[in-house]
Amino acid sequence: MKISSAKQKILLTGVTGYIGRRLKQRLLEDENVSLNLLVRHASALHSSAIEKTSIFEGSSFESEVLARAMEGVDTAYYLIHSLGQDDYAQRDRISAENFREAAIAAGVKKIIYLGGLGVVNEDTSEHLLSRIETGQILSARPDKIDVIWFRAGVIIGSGSASFEIIRNLIQKLPVMITPKWVRTRAQSIGVDDVIAYLDAAKEESINGSHMVDIGSEILCYQSMMHQCAEVMGLKRLVIPVPFLSIGLSSYWLNVFTPVPFGVAFSLIKGLRSEVVVQNDMAQTLFAQIHPLSFKEAVQKALQEAEENQVISRWSDHGGDVWETDHKDSIANAFFIDRQELPLGTLSAHSVHQSYLSVGGENGWFNFDWLWVIRGFIDKMARGAGLNRGRRSQNELRIGDSLDFWKVVDIQDDERLLLYAQMFVPGKAWLEFKINEGQLVQSAYFLPKGILGRLYWYALIPLHYLVFRDMIRSVLSRAKAIEERSKEEKK
């Protein structure tokens, strides 16, 4: 039974994550929704979202913020996880309990949660166990609050970790030696179908807690790679062998795909367990939704990537970049490489657009090959590497990944600040700033111990070449942008 179409007040969490960004866009398009957003940093949101929603800055570990965010709320979406932190399982337990109790206290009618698909056995990964435990905690008081707990397996969509791994392997490797676990059965689901289920759930009137498994057809991972290759018009040979360890397989993914070692390790461990639908609740409650096949989802993801329409990526989640990694400001930097050049007749807007386009497929100007080498070294050290690329080749937003950088600040026609997520003995930032007719480009470094200082001094000659070329190339590209704009206006 559907609930009435009266305007609902909804709380959305995980707003800057892969699913959260897409669900936020869907909810903003619904005129019958009044939307609250719980986000750690409001600066990570687009101005259009800020104008149309009520923003509550904080986390699920702050009871007062939770209480304010849930006031008058009918339905609350829980899209939070702490993966990437050493104590993520314990943090997830506390977060889920806090959220459930705050929702009950505020009189929230329903929680909607998205977790992982799978069963508990000796091969179940720690990450999946944590996602299952989170669902159990949220659902633990069905007499006090209704819960719809969705469980999805392999999510296929532009920017999803699973899709980017499969696509990169298919593009780069005609022959693949893989672990035997690629023959494990799994059910994929297109990201748009996940959003459709989550959106439809807000209209569903239920009593108690319900686990809803969602997915398309059952395939093994090897079949997924073959079908992806068919969609891409390629032929690939996949050879499963019994002797590849989880660690070695993770290094393989780390080198040839955008995901860092930690993410690859978690995904490889998950390959050992089947992730298939265990109930028919999706058909019972949401019969109107017909998930795309694996091939159809891949085709749609490829099209979005080709048309530069990627809404979100797996690497959007900021994690602790602001709370721990980025807690030291550039004012504390011990070493600074600063380059300055006058804008001349160039507009601040064209220069801003120029440095916003660095990295990814656009490269790093004349010394791009040095960046490629640095990216490869970073991958060998289990870092992010350059092949993480960027979500869009035309625009950046706060929270985006840009190769081995994270965008931590953007000010229109004035500033871009990047924080280094590469493996480095210290903390590093790269800043472009327009100030009084000058382009000021600064590389900041806060070293960690003697090794950090030696690292900086060893790179001084390369910095001299790279950074001098970069600022000149940014202005040269800005000139080309202005000339192209003039031509288009004719």
C-alpha cells in the first residue's frame, strides 16, 4: 500500500557519496518532497542544493545535530559508512544506533537503508559483515520504527567502483590471469535501478522491518567481464587460476584500475562469497520496477562516461580528508614553491577555467610524463595513482578526486585548492589563486620527519621544471579558451 502524496519531509545522509549524490538529485526533482541534508561540510554541496534544501552540518556522532536534522521528518535515508578507517566496524555500530534512536525520539516514521547483498559464512568479508550488522541494528526496533533495508550486490553505473574496475581491465588487458573466484555467482544491478528502488520506498507504507534484496540476472564475474567486452566491441580471454592470493590480486587491480590497494583488497575478499538475491520482496513491494540487464546497465554507463555526464564516482566520499588528513592548514606548511605571473589581458574567468581542467585525460602539460612516473610510483606504494582520473573533464566540485589529489576548495574565478592523496612523507597541497591581476600558483608541503625533508629537497630540480611549466601552460590554455570563445560568438 502506498502512502499519501502529501508533501513529505525527508532527511538524506551520505549526500556526497556515490549513491547519495544521485538520490539527492532525484529527490530535488520531486515537488512533493521537503529535503533535509545531513552533511559533514556544506561546502561540498552545489549552490543549487543549498538553496533548495535545509542543511545540517555535522555527523551521526553528534546527537544535537541529529535531533535538529530529524525534527518533523517523515522518512530518513541512512547511506552512511565508515569504510577506510581502522575502526570502521565499531564506528558503524555506534553511528547506526545513534541514528535509529534519534529517529525514534523525533517520531520519524521510516528509515530506508542500502546495504550489501550476501550471506554470512566463513568467507564473508569484514566489510560486508559490517554492512549486514548495520542493517540489523537499524532494524532492531520494528515496534518503534519501520525500516526498509535494501541489499544490493555489484552496482553497475558510470563512476561505480565495480564498473570502473571491469572497464579498465577490459580496455587494458587482452588476456587476464585471474583468481578462481571470478567464477563465483553474483547479481549486478544498474545504479539507476538502485535509485529507483530507494526513491519508490519513500512512498511505500509498511509495518515493521523488511529486508529487500535487489538485483538483475545471476552471472559469475567472469561472465560479467565477457559481456562487458562484448558491449565495448572487444574480445578478451579470462584465465582463472587457483594460486593467485588476495594480496597479489589486489596489487593487480591496484596497478591496472583506478582503485587503490585498500579498496581492491576489500573487493577481492568479497569475490569469494556469492552475492545473490535471497528473497522476493523486491517483486512483492516494487513490482513496477524492472531492473536493466547487465549489458544494458554497462551500455548506459559507457554512454554517460562518453558524454561526460557522470553524476558521482566511487571516490567522491571524502572520508577523513577534512577531519584528519586535511586538519593541518597550508599556513603550517614548512616548504612552499610559489610561482607568479600577471594575467595581462586575460580574464580571471578564463584562467580559472584553465586550471580547473588540469589532470585526468587532459594531462599535466609538457611534463605530463613526469606525473605519469610519479603516479606509477604511487601505485606501487599502494597509493591512489594517476589513473583515478577525474569525474568530468570539464568541471570540478569540492570533494571530487583529481588523479591523486582531492579537491578541498573552489572559489569561482578566484581559487582552486587540491590536497595530495598520494603516498608522500608528509602532507601536500597545490593551490591556484587569482589575486590582483596575478596568477599565484603554490605548492605547499608539511614534511613528516627527516624523510619528509629529504623528499622535498630531492625533488627541488623537478619542481623547478614542472611548476614553472605549469603556470605558463595554464595561462597559455586560458588564452586558447578566450580565443575559442570569441570564435564561437562570431
